[in-house]
Amino acid sequence: MRVILHPEAEAEFLGAQRYYSEVRRALGLRFYDELSGLLLRVAERPLAFRQFAPPARRAFARHFPYAVVFVPRAEAVWIIAVMHVRRKPGYWKRRLTTRASRKRS
């Protein structure tokens, strides 16, 4: 299934990857690989992940404190946020009502 990232979710992903790269280049690469793999798993089986704020679902990264918040739709999986799990819970909810999203993958 196609994955579409909200522009702010894409900025969060790239910002976090940039942060980890500044800490250590290899760490930034690991973050990118792990989150990219998580996006692929979400695209392959979106309904396998628990719904936590209907209609949104959440998939956790294994080695980083991040989660992907998404809404599965018939035409694509809409990525609403790439969120740090220990900061500002629920900040992304306003994005559920916006249509400003961009294609990725």
C-alpha cells in the first residue's frame, strides 16, 4: 500500500534523523533505517497495529523513543506524525482534520 506523509510528519522524521546524525553519524543512519523499516511494515499491514485515538493507529520504533501515528485509508496509509513518545502527547491530533499531505514511497 502507498504511504503518504503529512508535511509536518516528514519534517519530524528528517529533524530527528538530523539530530541523531549530529550526535553520531552511525546513530543517524540507524534511526533512518529503523524508521524507514517501520513505515514499510505499516504500509504492508496497517491493521496489525493497535488503534489508540480513533481513527489513528500507532506503531512504535524498537530502539528509539519514537512512534509513527497513521490512519489507514483505502487508497493509502496517511502518516500523521513521527512523534517522540515522551514529548507533547496529542499535539498531532489537529492534523487529522487537515488535508495538507504529500506523497512518499
